[in-house]
Amino acid sequence: MSAARRLSHPLVLLAAALLLLPWAMRPIGMTEGLATEIALFALVGLGFNLLLGYTGLLSFGHGAFFGLAAYAAALVQIHYLPGHVLAPIALGTLFAAAMGLIVGFLALRRRGVYFSLLTLAFTALIFSVAFRWTALTGGENGLRGISRRSLLGLPVESQVAFYYVTAAGIMLVAWGLWRVVHSPLGRVLLAIRDNERRARFLGYPVQRYKLIAFTLSAAVTGLGGCLFTFLKVFASADQVHVAFSGEIVAMTIVGGMGHFLGPALGSAFFILFRELLSEHTASWQFWFGLMFMAFILFSPSGLIGLGERLLRPFRRRDEEAAAMAARLTPRPGAEVPGFLHGAAPAVGPLLDCRGVSKRFGDFTAVDTVDLTLADRRLHALIGPNGAGKTTLFNAISGMYPPDGGSIVIDGRRIGGLSPERVVGQGIARSFQITNLFPSLTLFENLRLGVQARDPQRFNCWRPYSSLTRVNEETRALVRFLGLEGLEQGPASSLSYGGQRLL
């Protein structure tokens, strides 16, 4: 890696920003405490971006994890570990992770807007409990009596000292998140964001990946809440309010979701906008709302995307050349990669369906179908539109559980299994419409298919590029499909025929 690329690495930029932030506050009349608040919300945004930007899940409940962890840390110090700081922070973060695991397990049973509404309902419920349970939370008066004398053996009573100790912790977490998003697990999260159905039919247990992302995101958000409590030496129900969850979403979107540093930039923008404008008007939220709408309409990729648009004229030539190359027609090769050669032919039928039925209410789409497929043969299922051919494929591949009959592949019953488990038994499928990960490169589309069979597919720490066998097999597929020279272009820029081939 060249020196210029090392200096422009997101972690290097974040470290430089955290180092200089307190000094940048003074010329505009701001304090080190506000710098700490910006850094903490940058941390929360980084954690939330793992869910929204990298997995494509919109949660309106992350303010609850922030506030619950804040209350947990405060209560632990006040009642059990007076004077301690590190242990309450650790326990508060673990509590947020545990709540994230429970809430995620329940909320992720629904998709889309229903998932978002469940997280919103959870936040409203927690706020109501926190505000009314005065004996435990202090109600509208909050919890006081919190102190911070030392953290990791360092005195942190002053705002400057607390800032730099906190900034060091934020850098450590940011480095960990960077490892996660560039791990095999992180690449699957991107695939889920692009096309959840395709990820399932590659063999990935999507629900498990989403639950891991949700829990990690809740833990990082909870850590931010714990540190915020010791910054303010105060905990209140405002930190679990629905409006605060909305602010987390707004900061992430304004900065640029899906970009690693986008939420950090968005947190600085939001807090400075609030502080500077609130000095002149009490209606600063109105003006921020207008600006947020402008970002949604004209720059959905946030401040990061706005910067890229301003720099686009300087990069247009390279981008046009890459796009033109990606629209070339692939030239498939003749040599089949060795790892695609199967084992010995199956003895007897490879796939055997007996009396398979599928009903939707009173309508019977598939009625007691028998289907036998031999190994190493091409077969065709012919029938008019509406005959139930696709529904039969869906029942065999696990998209729909059959209502009757049996489905057996090579002696193993697969009827009623989930798509990822069906893939694990040896059945893959394509779709009638092009079904890819459009924002990922051609190489990554193929690599994800190969990685689905690798034991390291759940690894959240090892760099995905270090999976030697996976990369070698992917390169063999690139050569076989005639995609050499095109593999780094996005799948969406490939011609329609090329996308079908891919």
C-alpha cells in the first residue's frame, strides 16, 4: 500500500480527526465536553451503520440500547461499585448486547417496515417504563450521584482527560468494526443488504447473520450510552426517548450510510448544527428537518456522497472506461474448474418427489406431483402458464414448505427445510428474473457463492481476502465464464446477457 493510500485510510482519518477535535472546538467557542459528545455519537453511528448501512436494516430502537446501557452503568456504580468506572461500563455494554440479542431475535422474525415498527414499539415501551419507574430510574429527575475519578488507571475528572481516554476506546472499537465489515461475515452482510433472497439461496442462514449484526450494533450503541452517562455524570429517560432513536438514524443518513466514516461525519454535523443554530433560534429542529429532507431528495448518500459528486468530474474518465469494459460480452471458456466436478454418479434417482402438494388457502397450486430426476442428465418440466411449475421448484428449493408428499435427494429427505439447509444438501437454483448482488463486483458475486461452502463463512475477524481456497476457486470461475478483465466492475453494469450468465 502506498503512503498516500495509507494516509487516506478511514481509520487514519478518524484517528487524526479525534486527535484534533478538541483543538478545533476552541476557535468556535465550544468546549471539550462537546467534543466528547461528538466523538461518542460518532461511535454510536459507527455501530448503527453496521445494521443500516451494511445489512440494510432500519431500526428505530437503538436509542433504547443507548439509554438502557446508560441506566445499567449508573445503577451498578451507585449501588454496587461506587467510584468504579470501567466495570460499570463493561456491565452496561454487556446488558445492551443481551437486550439486543433478545429484541433482535423477536424483531427479526419480521421484515421491512414491520421490523422497523417492532423496534419503534420497543423504544416507546422502554421510555414509558423508565419515565414512570421513579424508584429505580429517578423518573423525570434522572439518576444523580455518578462520579468519574479514574478510568484504566488514568485520572479522568477533567473533560480533556476524559475525552482522550474515550477517544482511545473509540479508536479501538472502530478498528474492531473495520475488521468485522471486511471479514467473511461482513461480506455476507453486504450481500444481505443487496439481495436477501439471493443470499439465502446461496446457502447462508440469513437470520443468524442479521441477529449477529443486530447484537453487535446494540453493544456498540450501549457502549456509547455508558460513556455518555459518565460524560454528563447523569442518566435520564431522555436517552431512551423515541426522538433520540430518530436522531441516530438522521446522523447516519446525513453523514452517509454504508460509508465507514459517514456516521462520524454526520454526528459532527448534527451536533454542531444544533449548538450553533440553537444560539439564535429555538426552532433549530425545524431547520434541521428541512435540511434532512434536502439530503434525502438530492443526496441520499449524505455528505460523503455529496463530496463524491463534487469530485466526480475529476474521475469521470476512469469511471466511463470501467463501465464500458463491464458492458462487454463475456466469452465463456471451455475448461470446467476441477472443484466443480462431482463425485461418482448416484445409484438410482438423484431427486425423487412423491405426491408433492402445495396449497395457498383454498387454491391448490401443486397437486400430488411425482418427479424423478436421474444423475448427470438434463431434464425439462413443460406446462402452460399457471400450471404450477415455479411453485413446484419453490417447494423443492425450500422457498415454500410443501403441504404434502416427500422430497428426497440422494436418499436424504429435504421437504420443509429452509433454503439454506436445502442448498447444504446439494440443490441450487436460479430465478426467472436476474437475481444478483447489483452493487457488488462480479468477482464478489462469484466469491460469495464459493464462500458459502467454506467453514470460515461466519468468521467476523479474519480478512475475507485471506481465504486462499475461496479466492483461488473464484478466480477459476472467472476464467471459466470468460470474465477476466471485467471482474472488478459492479454486476449492475454488466449487459443483460452477461448478468444471466453470471
